[in-house]
Amino acid sequence: MRRLRDRLAGALLSALALTLTATGCAGSSDASSDASSDASSGAGSGAAAPSAAEPVANRVEPLGRRPEPRLPVTVRSADGERVTVDRAERIVPLSGSLSEIVFTLGLGDRVVARDVTATFEQAAKLPVVTRGHDVSAESVLSLRPDLVIAETTTGPEEAVGQIRAAGVPVLFVEAAKGLADVGPRIGAVADALGVPAAGKELTRRSEQRIEAVRKGVPHGKEPRVAFLYLRGSASVYLIGGEDSGAGSLIEAAGAVDAGAASGLGKDFTAITSEALAEAAPDAILVMSKGLASVGGVDGLVRIPGVAQTPAGMDRRIVSVEDGVLLNYGPRTDQVLKSVVAQLYGEAGAK
């Protein structure tokens, strides 16, 4: 999610004026609407839509045995620095995905703060120290952390520099780009926490579960799926291209990334009737709060051009919770299973 927000930051600025002209005001719902209302207006509300899958579990599943960190360790941070971790009693992960990894490794009781995107149940009551690309160095340091774990896109740089200047080790982990990043990110976090064996175990479990879902994907259908980023309250409607971050997930679901296949080389492009006609998606992938922000499926098909696509005509919408859709963490198998089930109905849910 952090990487997605950073890619969107530039796209939003350049696309907002075009979006307002090209699409009008399609939605009026608040983008922070409840996931429960998202479900009621989600993929299953259209008559022709496949059966909606169960939502991704709001809890992470820790490994069976709680590992004991063996410290100190010195590891290479993704920003090129060598980081020595002497203690890991008070950990601050600065993204929802990184929090998910720490908790799933079995060390969640050592986490003392969270990013706003760490919405799963075990982390929900922790204090929030980051909101989007806005780390509060003062809030982080007030919690006396032994280790801060950040994405390579975490910022601002001044805040991260302030944390390091205070003597707190900061480990940067490469931002997730796709399914291939699940294992390396788990490994990087586990090595820094002194639990490399647990990292290997969790990587193995995660990759096996992803592969099990992939084996159940129906063959030969290859629907075209467009990833749309929607924020109706700001009249922002974007279609993902080659580097949106959704491509590998769509492909793992046995589908074609319609935006990339239609030649959209940018991360995100403002939605126009022409762009949608060229993409010609059979299904549309959205984040659940984004869908709610435009008024659910009914509001989505009112965005100019959507109703004329095969996806719009069939009301074939795939909706996954914002906090996990592009996390590429230990719950990725559940995300993929939800996408597959919504794309293909009962045939893909097995």
C-alpha cells in the first residue's frame, strides 16, 4: 500500500484536472466508508457477477512456534547501509505489510506502534505513528524503539534521518512490486530480527499457499482485468498500467492485465472512455473503500466509459480490502483466493 500511494502521488497531481473534466463527479460517498458497507455494494450486487468470495481474514496467522531472536545481528539495509540490531524488544514497522510480517513471524508482542494501513485485528489498538508518506519522528522516538523497519519508499527523508540520528537502527526493506517479493521481504525482516529459520519457514508456508491457490485457477479463460484506483470524494478515477503493482496478482489469477495489455506504460492514467474502450476489461479490480467511495457498483458503472465495457455491462467487479490488496505479505494467498473466487465464481473458489 505504501508503494502504491507513492506511485499515485505524482499521478494524482497530473491526472486530477483531466479526471474532473473527463469523468465528472461520479461518486459522493466518503472514501473511509466501512468495509461492511463495501461488501453490500461489492462484486456480488450485479445480477451477472460471479459469487463474491469471503473477505480476507482480518487476523494474521502466526507460525506455530514462537521464535526467540538471536541477537546481535548485522544486516544489509535496502538503502545500502549496514544495520546492527542489538535488541528487538520494541519494534516499530512503518507499513501495514511490514507489521503483518513481524506479527506472522510470532513477534507481534514486541511491536509498539503501527502505520495507519496496519488494520488487522492484532495490531488495531497500537498507536499510529505514520499516515501515508508522513512519518512522525517525534512520535516514533517517544516510544523508545530498539528497531524501526521501513519501506524504501518511507518518508519524509528528514524524519527517517532524525530517527537514525537519535541512535535507533533503521532497516529499509525493498518495497513490494509483486508476488515474487513475498519471500525476500519476509527474509529481510526475519534476518534483522534474528529469526532467520522462522523467516524461511514463513516464506515456505506463504509460497506453498499461494501455489495451492494458483493450481485451482480455471485454465483457458484468461479474462481481461483492469485495476482501477477510485476516490470518489476527490473525483479521482485512475486505471492502472504496467507498473501499477497489480499485474502479477492479476496474472496469478489466470487473467490478463487489461491496462498494461492496452499499452498503458505509466503507473496510472486518468480514466477516459477511450482508455476503457482500448482496455476492454471483462472484469474490474478495485479496493473496497474505493468502490464504496463512488457509491458501490451502481456508482462505478456511472463513470463515463465503464458501462460500455464488458465488465460494466456484466457488472463484474472484484473488490478486495484496501489494506491487503497489494501488500504482498503473508496473507497474499487469501487475497489471490478472493480474487479468483470473485472472477470465476464457485469454480474458482475451491
